[in-house]
Amino acid sequence: MAARNEGGYSLETLHENNWYYDRVRNLNNFYDRSDEVILLGQRPRIMPYHFQWPIDDDMVNSNTLGRINQNLGYTGSANNVPPLDMIE
């Protein structure tokens, strides 16, 4: 079972529940009005996994001797593999 701090956050579910997302949502109403606001042709949105940026596809695909996992929440993260427990 994952250790949780007083806010209920854990490393295993950081992409689903984290302090950054909660703070942004609580301290401004910009994302609550996303149906009214359009910036550069798009409506603003924020998701819990946005505390990290996606890893560029070129970085993932160019690594031929290993595997670079995508940050959870972004396209391609379903193909992630667990890290090695022991190097052979």
C-alpha cells in the first residue's frame, strides 16, 4: 500500500491527484469559466497530470538500447514497461 501524506497524495497516483492541480483549481476560477474563455482558438483546461510535461516522441523513439516511458496521463503511457529490478 502506498504511503499517503495528510493531503491524501501518493507517488503512485500523483498523475491523478496532486497538490499542484488542487492549488491551481482552488486559487483561480480561470478553468471554471472555460466555456466562456477562448485563447488562440482553444478553451483552457488543466488536468492533474499537467504538473509534468510529456516526453517528446523523438526521445522515446530514438532510444534503441532501452525504453523511455511516457509520463502517466499522456498519449503513449499505456505502452510503459516497469523498470528493471535487477540488471543482468
